[in-house]
Amino acid sequence: MKNSPRLLFLLHQTLLKFAKEHLDDPEEDWENVIWSDETKIEHFGKHSTRRVWRTKNAELHPKNTIPTVKHGGGNIILWGYFSAKGTGRLIRVKERMNGAMYREILSENLLPSARALKMKRGWVFQHDNDPKHTTRATKEWLHKKHFKVLEWPSQSPDLNPIEHLWRELKVCVAQQQPQNITALEEICMEEWAKIPATVCENLVKHLTYVIANNGYITKY
Ligand SMILES: *[C@@H]1O[C@H](CO)[C@@H](O)[C@H](O)[C@H]1NC(C)=O
């Protein structure tokens, strides 16, 4: 879907506001955030490849291509957590998620991810403004559990650094050409865990850079 000029304007206004509010935050604050989001991973067929954009010069390198979709390939939905210190838990969501399921995923995975990532006292949780996340019951649940939540600008998926991790994950997984959905899930879990901490750290650093530039999105 193409963004209309009106939407882009609103988007930029929101980001600008967000950037202004966070301009003075020390960089360490951003290192103490757990980012989260969901993604859909397609199961691709075995042969024939298509290019995936990465960087200008690496475009044609075979390692940056992913196989094209075969009919009936199917897909899986994943929910993941990460911080500047590395990747946290990755969970496969098998049903259409509702508020209750969302809270269950949080209760089973957020704290273990925070512990594994050795988050410092006062760490903050980020999720986007999907209705499942902002519903009263979820807000109350987060409050009751004393989780601090980052106020997130609406309609700004590009700002979430996890989007770039999803892209990284999809490229790595596709290279292994999983044969079926079970294999796809296993490979996703393995590859997610293997993403180097430096990649995560750089994404968070890039965000501080975006914020310092008043919310203008720059290329990673
Ligand atoms: C899925 O693929 C894996 C690896 O290629 C294979 O070992 C496994 O038997 C397959 N499972 C099914 C259900 O086809």
C-alpha cells in the first residue's frame, strides 16, 4: 500500500513529536529498551530465486537472493523480542492473536527475555499501538505487573528497529531453503538466536541517530 501525502505528513508530525520528546534521552536509555513485534514468514519453494534488496553493491550477490514463492507454501507468524544486547525470545503464534493471547505471550516471554538480556533496573518495554496492545485489559495487566511501556508514535512501523531484524532473519532463513513449515519454524528459531549482538546494538544506535535528526528516517 502506498502512503498518501496526507498520511506521510501525519507520520512525520508524529515522529517529529516523538523525536523532540526523546532528544535529550541519553543513549543508554535506548539500550535499556526491549523492542517487540510480530512478523509473517513465508515458506518459499526450493528453486528459482528473486533478489532481495540489501545494500546497493551487494544487490546481485547470490547470498542476497531468496527463493520465489511456490503455490501453497504457507507461512508462519512469529512474535519476537530484542534489545541492544541481542535477540530475546521468538515465539510462533499459531492462531489469530487476540488480547488474551497477547497477554499470555507477554506473561510467558517478556520477563524471561528481560532476564536473558540482562536488562538494567528500570528497563522499558516497547510494542506498537495495535489495538491488542493498547486495549484497557492489556494496559492494566502491564501496569499491575509494573512493566514500564515506551509511549510509541502511532503509524510509524519504520521506526521500530525490529523491522530490520526481521529482514535479516528472512534472508538468513531463505538461504537455508527449509523444506516444509516445521523446518521453517526450526530454522527461524536457530537463525534468530544466531543474530549477533552487534547487529542489535547497531540498530538501536541508528535509532538514536534518527531521533537526533528530528525523526527523519534515514537508510540503514
Ligand atoms: C520437513 O523437512 C525436514 C528437513 O528437510 C524433514 O526432515 C522432515 O521429515 C520434513 N517433515 C515433514 C512433515 O515432511
